[in-house]
Amino acid sequence: EAQVTQNPRYLITVTGKKLTVTCSQNMNHEYMSWYRQDPGLGLRQIYYSMNVEVTDKGDVPEGYKVSRKEKRNFPLILESPSPNQTSLYFCASSLGGLAVYNEQFFGPGTRLTVL
Amino acid sequence: AQSVAQPEDQVNVAEGNPLTVKCTYSVSGNPYLFWYVQYPNRGLQFLLKYITGDNLVKGSYGFEAEFNKSQTSFHLKKPSALVSDSALYFCADTNAGKSTFGDGTTLTVKP
């Protein structure tokens, strides 16, 4: 089944404790992206990648890191999480590297709480 | 700079009535516009897109959207709403990898 998977689905952590949220897609998509969803703010793009070893900042990259060493994986790293990073996170992928001609496929989301 | 606006936080319609969820955009260059739907506790699902060509775009579940360049709008429509259409709807623009989403519109369809 074609899908985007994220792990963990739920995470409660404390301020400053490094964490990684994994994202994997099995559709051989060029493009991958991370978003956060907060009430009243819609989805905001954190980072995106148009191909392996190519990553770019979205609108809200502060406090996050990403890497794209393999086509299928795009982990999101929070080196020192803070309470304002409490949010619902979505990973997405799209066939083309620019993601303009093809829709994005979204993972199920990761709900992160930072105490 | 890209921006996408959904002027209504909430839209309420009766089952069987037509529905419209509004979206306006402001982008430099050509717009590449998408509509997504989010059901509770789920990820977003693609509904339809406008890349080029016909201004009326048809998508999944009977939804359609009309691209209007002069009004910079891309409103989502459905001729006859179902209770199961109740969800959160997002309009988005993507350009060279950068994606901008509206704040979302909650659609409630009442029996």
C-alpha cells in the first residue's frame, strides 16, 4: 500500500531533551516536506526537500533540523525542544521535486507535547 | 511572496444544499492551487488541483473548484452537500517546493 508513515504518533517529552520524528514514504517520491498544524494557524511549512541531499527552509524552520540522506526517509530533529514546539506535525511527499504538478500525500501525524 | 487566505473559519450548510468554501491567493508568478480535506484525527487528503487549462476543475467526492484569475480566487464547490462532507478544508499554493496553506475552513453539514 502506498503510504507515508510517521513515528511516533504521540510523544510527550520535556524541554531540552533531543528527539527525532521519523518519516518514510514507499512511493519513490522526489519531494518531501514537514509541516506543523496549530489551531487557527493552518499548516505551516517547516522544511522541505526536493531531492536527496537537498533541503530548504519553509516558513517556520527555527528550532528544527532535517536531513535527506535517502530518498524514502526525511527525519525531523528537535535538538532542544521547547514548549512552543508543542504541536501536531505532518510529513508529506509528492512525486515531482517541485511539488507543483502533483498533490502531496500526508502521513497520519505526530502529536508532540513538550513540557 | 505567496499567501493564501480562507476568509471564513466556519461554513454551515444543510444537507442537500450547495456548498462553497472560499479561497483567495496572492502569488508572484503562476499559481499552483490545491484543495485538501482533513477528517478528525487524520492526515490531509487531496481533493483537486489547478495547474493550468480549464478554469473549472473537478475532483474527488463530487467536489469542484473554479479558478478565477481576475479575482485571484479558487473557491471549492459542491452542488449537493452530504453530512459526511463535514470536515476541515485547506486551500494551498505550491511553488518551487514552497507550500503555503490557508488557515482552514471547518465545514459543517447538518441533516
